[in-house]
Amino acid sequence: MKADEAKKQQEQLDRYLKWFKEEGGVEGPTHLDTWFKPHQKYRLRWLKRHCLGTVMELGTCYGYVLAYCGGQIGVDWNQQSIALAKILNPGKEFVEADIRNLSFPDSHVDTVMACEVLEHLPWDDVHQALREARRVAKQRVLITIPDERNIPDSTCFKHLWVASPEKLELMVAEFPEAEVNISRKVGFILMEVRK
């Protein structure tokens, strides 16, 4: 890891831990104006195009992305987010769970999305979350991560790591027998894993 990347990640972690302590460990929903930024609109359209069949979103928060993409199941560890998601999205299933240990059977849905969620996990936990996403998905896993090379959003203090080329290689290694397509577009790393 480059020294400047390590320093940036440590600064982010320090800001996050301070915020987490001050907020009492509960992260509120994303501000609505975030979704209207051009790079966010592009990311949402990419996700919608690639969501085929039944769809589960990991780290769903209040279900906005899941609803936009026509998904059926949202998973989040935050009880308040799940409660809000159920109110805002009647008819969809929302489950309070840890994405590193899902209670769903193998190949439960066609598509699993992990959108802007992995960077909020400690790096050592990302691999377990990816294994669970791969296990639960029948056909594909869609991952989006802020690209620190392009937009300030990637250095959000709530992000515990930055998507370096080395980290992307380690993520791809979690899918040894799959076709993995990665692109860097308008501030995001967009990863489609076809099983």
C-alpha cells in the first residue's frame, strides 16, 4: 500500500470512529440530494440495467436503490433503516441481518447488489460479505464502490478503506470461476460478476 493511500485511509478511519462515537453507532439515511448528482444517476441506471430476475440488495438502508431497480429483498443491519424501508416500500421484503452472515439459502435470488456498502465494512470483513453475496446469488453479483480517483464522495469519512487496484484484485479473487467485468465510470467502480 502506498504511503499516501495508507495516510488517507487512516484519516478516514479516525474521522469515522469519532463520528460513530458521537452519533451513538446509528447511521442515518443518505441525504436525498445525493441521489440527484449526475454520477449517482449514472450509477443507478447502470444498476437497473444489470438487475435481472429476482433481486436482493445488501446494505439497503431505506430501500431507495432496491425500489428503483425493481428488487424484492433488502437487507440491512440497522433496525431503524429497515423500519423506514418497510414504510416507504410496501410489498417488498426487508430483513435486519448482517451481510457477512446471511440466513438465506444458496442461490436464493438471481441478482445480489452490494451498492456503496462494502467500503463501510472493515477491510478484513469484505471477503466474508463477498462470499455471502456469491453464495446467495444464482446468476450475478453487482458491486459499486466510489472511485477515489474521480470524486470527493469516495473520501467520505464513513468509508473505512479506499478502492485501490490492489484491493480490487483481492475482491475479484473471491470469484475464481466467474466472469468479472469492472469499469470505472463517472466516479464509481462498477463490478458485475456473472456466475
